[in-house]
Amino acid sequence: MLVSFPGQNNMLVLRSFMILFFSCITIKINLCFPSIPSSLKTLSIDGHFDFEQVEHAAKDFGNRYSYLPLAVLYPKSVSDVATTVNHVWQIGGGSELKVAARGHGHSLQGQAQAHRGVVINMESLQGLKMQVYTGNFPYVDVSGGELWINILRQSLKHGLAPKSWTDYLHLTVGGTLSNAGISGQAFRHGPQISNVYQLEVVTGKGEVVNCSEKQNSDLFYSVLGGLGQFGIITRARISLEPAPEM
């Protein structure tokens, strides 16, 4: 004859409850997340997603935060960025899926990271080629993923240079314009965000919008120095001046 004691019954009940509890958590996690990478794979884009090699996107210059994303997007066009952001917006806030634009990853507070989200590698963005315009008010039209060092090299061919740049030039245009862009020239011309004529921005809804001081000015001033919270800069028209001799 088997004899059961009250303590054993309690342990069996507790063990059964714990198994059920963790099973529910596992089911909930499986329901929430695996479907998201699958839906990203169905998007019609020119670039591609990487769901395996994502560790590098969980690091930045600050080395204080490390958030592992679900995927890294390598866009070839602005449409790729817009399509991805719009898809995440359509999913809704219930998924808690986030998107972050990443240039050279020189952020200090994890701004270029997205915990279980999508990181967009802006350096792979291939838009219109860099165009330098000379005249009374010279400027350069350039992709948000372009490096400042390349802008300087190209503009110098025309005897021009950006009015304000960063002391370290191997940074992306979109990255520094999202953070103000302070350098040794700031005392004369102001930070980089004070020397921009026009922006092309992908909004939080995945809309591609051109903005300037007179056109969609609220978006223009919000994005400049906005740490990527108001939109992703995909192209910029930057003021130039005659290049200094030294």
C-alpha cells in the first residue's frame, strides 16, 4: 500500500505549477518573436537582412550598453529603409520591435542599438552619388551613410570644404547630424546641424519626407540633433565654403 504525505502532495502541486508556468512563458515568447523574423524575410527589398551575424550591432564606442538585435538590415536604397520602418510600424507597438540606424557605431548611450529589434547599417545605403554644387551658395548633396572624410576629399576637388565638421572625420553624415556635430570650427560657424540646407528623412511611419527650414520645418529641426528619435536621415544637403589653405 502506497502512503502519501501532505508535504509530498504540496511538492507535486508546486512542481506541476512551475512546469505549467514556464511552459506558458515559452509559448508566449515563441508566439511573439519567431514570427517577426519570418515576416521580415518576406519584405521586398534591394538589400538583405542578416539574422545570424548580429553581434557587432550590439556594440558601440561607449562600451556601456550591449543590446543584441534580432536582425541587421543592409539597405541598398532609401526604399529599403522606408519599407522596413513601415513594416515595423504596421506590426504595432504590441510587438515592442524597435528600429535603430547605425553608422560607425560611435554612440555613447546605445543609440545605435536595438534590443531584439532591427539595426539598419546605414553605411551600406546606396543612393544617388555625391553631388557638389558650386556658386554663390555652394553645397553638397550626400547620402546619410556617407563618411565626412569622403565629403572632404570630393569637395576639395572643387576648392571647397564643409563649413563645420567633426575632429574625427571617419563618421557618417546621418550619425553626426543626429548628435549635433561639434568640432574646432563650431565657434565660427556653429555645429554641423547649423550648416544644413535640406534633409531627406524616413519618418517613424516609413514615409520618405524632404524637409528644410521652410518645408516641413518641425521635422527638420526635430531630426537635427534628435538622436534618431524623430526619423532616419537618409540624405542631406550640406553647406560648403572655399577650402582653407591649411
